[in-house]
Amino acid sequence: MSIHAQLRLGDCYYNGLGIAQDYKKPSKWFFNSAKRENPYVLNKLVDSYYRGTGVQRIYKIAFELYSKGTEHGDVYALENIVECYFKDEGGQKKLRESL
């Protein structure tokens, strides 16, 4: 299945478009397409880890995936890394501890 198809299927599950909303299934499809290192898909997958949507919230994995996205020129991933450091939600300390 193409990256685009996997991404769209994941979006359908995540947003409940034409199918029952399910936060666990999109992570599977985002992960499969992220293996091909598509920056946009990496960013969608990392959001799942950062927010704990469908997967366990793991800041270390989120940061690593954001970093990988920046290596591919994804400016949104860079923006999200900056947000990790400057957003005061209590996650900042956990993120720094996980590095």
C-alpha cells in the first residue's frame, strides 16, 4: 500500500471519517508509512507519541521522531521541537530528563 494511502487510512480512523473513530489504528498506519521516512507522516506519528493518542505517551520517542523529521527538512518538526522546550505543560521537564 502506498504511503499516501496509509496516511489517508490513518486519518480516517483518527478523525472518524466514514468509519468509527479509533486512536490506536492510525498509529499502526502512520508507523508503517513513517518507515519510508516521509516527513509529513513522521510528524503525524510523533504527535501520537507526544499527546499519547492511541499509543503510550513517550516524550523520548516523540523528540527522536521530531529530530528525524528535521533531518528531512520538515520545518513543522523543528517548530515542534522548539515547542517541546518552551511550552510550560509539565512535559518539558520530562522531555529534558528523557534526553
